[in-house]
Amino acid sequence: MTPTLLLVLALALLVGVSLGLLGGGGSILTVPLLVHVAGLDAKEAIATSLFVVGVTSAVGVVGHARGGRVRWRTGVLFGAAGMAGAYAGGLLGGHLPDAVLLIAFAAMMIVTAAAMLRGRRTVRSEHAHRRLPVGRVLLDGAAVGLVTGLVGAGGGFLVVPALALLGGLPMPVAVGTSLLVIAMKSAAGFAGYLTTVPIDWTLTLAVTAAAVVGGLVGARLAERVPAAALSRVFAWFVLAMGALTLLQQAPADLRLPVAAALASLGAGAGLCYGLVPRCPLRRAVHGS
């Protein structure tokens, strides 16, 4: 086993831990891991990520189901619509240039990080058992599925808020149900890519096994680690990875100026957030 493969498997273990702890984030980390460490091209990395995250999520559903944290009807409805969107996204993604996919993926990372920093909304008790808006669930499921299938991301951190707000699910149930939805959408997206993208099955199965183990570990740690603090650290990391991916897609002669601009913007935002009590970033993040 080569040092590179060992590193890939170690990082895949951490991807699984993230998925088990946060109910999302698997693809956000898996695609950069496969591109930058394993050396896969964008299409193969996205397709492989869909398989890895799909299997890891499917395994995670079992534990949540035993704890009564899976709403099957809502999950199947949202997941079925998501599968249609994800399959279409996978078919489309197989024909797009790598640069376009990576830019779209980086944009999704930045949107995800912003959503995490803002925090998940708490569902009001009067909405917890309202009638399920089936049409809206199907429409949103298809839209989220299209994004997931196209760029291999946008799973848990889009699905969980949608389930909580549309289905009125309590957050622990929304997280458990999201794993069912992610598994369904990932399978459909992978099927779409499989028509045009070759898969290294040895690497794919090895990374999947490591991620599954990590997911089981993450599920156990979820009760001990403060989720809010972990989510914020993860969000800043995702934001940095998204900026790095965008930077790598810039023309060579523009990379230094763009890097300087991003560094200046990040430093200014950090100073504002940390030192200015009435900083607009605080209102954007905390909603107040």
C-alpha cells in the first residue's frame, strides 16, 4: 500500500467522521480529497464521491432508524424527487468541462459554508406536525438532487434545512431522514455519471470502507462533541477549500492578485467579525 493511498484512506476516515457527526459534509470533503490527493480528474472524483457518500449514508441510516430518527414517508418522497434530479445532473455533469464542474463545486462549498455559519433554523413547535406539503417537497427535492448529481455536493447541508422547514421535522429526525435522502440521491447521481465516466473500483471501495468506519465513529462521537462549535470550525475550513479551488481555476497570471485579494478580504472579514460589535457579518451569521 503506497503512502499516497494510506493518506487518502486516513482522510476518508475523517470524511466519514464528519458525515456521522454533522449529518452532511461528506461530498464537500471527498471531492477535494480525490482531486488533490488521489489525483483523479473532476468527473471521476465527483462520481466516486457520490458512491462513497451514498454507501456511508445508507449505513448511517440504520443507526438513526433504530433510534426512531427517520421519517420514512417524507424521506422517500424527497429522495425520489431528488433521485430524478440527481440522475439528470449526473448525465449533464459527464459532458461538462472539468473547470466548469470545479468552479460550480467551489461555489457550492462557499454557499454551504455560509449556510453553516448562519446556523440551522429551529423549527417552531406549532409546525412540527403540520401537513406535509407534498408538491413543495417534490419540487425542492428535485432541485437539490440536480445540484447533488451535477457537482457531487449539496447533500446534508441542503437537505436537513429543507426537511426541517418543509416537513416540520425536529432537527435530530431531519438529520436521520437526510441520510436516507442522501443515499437515494447519491445512487441516482452515480448512475448518471456511470454512463460516461470510468471508475477505479479498487480505490472507490477502499475509500468507501474507510468512510463507513469513520461514519460509525462519528455517530458515536456525536453525543460528546459540541455540534455547534464543530460545525463552525468545519464551515471555515470548507470556505477556505472553496476559495482555494476557485483560485486554482483562475488563469496563471491572475492567481497571485486573486490570492492577495482573497487574503485581504478574509483578513478584513475576520477583523470585522472579531473586533467590531456592530459588524454586518455578525448580523448575517447570527441573524440579529
